[in-house]
Amino acid sequence: MNNSITYEEKKKNIEYQKQYRLKNKEKLRDKRKKYEIINKDRIQECQKKYRLENKEKLVRSNREYNLRNKEKRNKQSKEYYHNHIQEAKIYNKQHHLENKERDNKRSREWAQNIKLEVMLKYGGNCVACGETDLATLSIDHINNDGYEKRKNGEDNAVNAGYMFYLELRDNPKRNDLQCLCMNCQFKKRAYGPDFTQWQNKAKHTKQKPHDYF
């Protein structure tokens, strides 16, 4: 006995199911809700188990979907926030209070990762002394014109701190910037931009005050 069905029969069944769902939309929705209420704990447990077993797959899938539908997702987020602005503010505030330590840790990690990307883009070490400790590294305007550029609008005035790093990461490398550690930043301010002359101009605490002049 042959139980296989033809392509036409399969196609007919699919069309029938589609029409049935359209005609009984409300009935099926109520039935599904009733099932979800009765089996709430079981469903949540299954969903939790699936998310744990397929964490990387879900993260990758969500990221790919968001990239493909970036404009749509942004529009949906803005519309939802606009329509639920008070609820969103209350939720965000409460969520932050409940997860303050975790959120602060994530923010610090995010900021450090952005800084690391930028420092590696600009050489990964201080151009004057070779220092590589990320905590001490910074971006320096070679011509000491950072304030003037922000004032004239060449550099966005609001892009300070990690927002500045974010802009540097997402744009081509600039020739007017360099990587300096904070120690060499202060030396540059005191002795000028020529690194080779710093040793001659340095004033050490082991010297007596009258030896400085």
C-alpha cells in the first residue's frame, strides 16, 4: 500500500490549512492562550532550557536579524518608547537600581574595549616612551589644537572622553593624532613636542631648587 502523497495533494493540504487558520484566527488564538496559561511553568522551563543550550546560536541569529532589519528595528523601538515613555522611564530606573553593579561593570568593560580598539589603531603604545599600559594611554593632538578644533566645529564638542574614542574607532585614522601616555602628555606640555629634548629640559626632585635656573 502506497501512503505517499503527490505534490498536488501536499500543496492542496497546505492551502487548506492556511485557509482554516484565516477563518478560525480568533478561535485558534484563544485556544493557544488557554494552552499557555495551563502549561505556563512547563513552557517557561522549556524556553529557559532551550536558551541555555542554544545561547550562541540565538545571539548570532538576533544580531543577524537586527542587522538585516536595522531601520525597521530602530523605528519600532522609537515608536514603542514614544508611546510608552513614562512606563519606559520607570522601568529603566527600576531596572538600573536593581542591577546597578552589573550595569556599571558592563559600562566599564564596554568603555575599556572601545579604548583598546582605538589605542591599537593608533599604534598600541606611547610614541614617546613606548608605554603599553592601557590605563595610562591617551590620544594626543599633535599640534596642540584640540580646543581650537572643537571651538571651530572641526571636532564635535560633545565628543569628549569615550564618545571621542567611539568616533575615532568608527572613522579612518587621523594624521593629526597620536598615542601618548599621560606622563608624556604632561612632559609635552612642559617641555614642548620634541621628545628628544625632554631629557635635557627635565627638572628632577633630586636637584636643588637653584639648580633649575
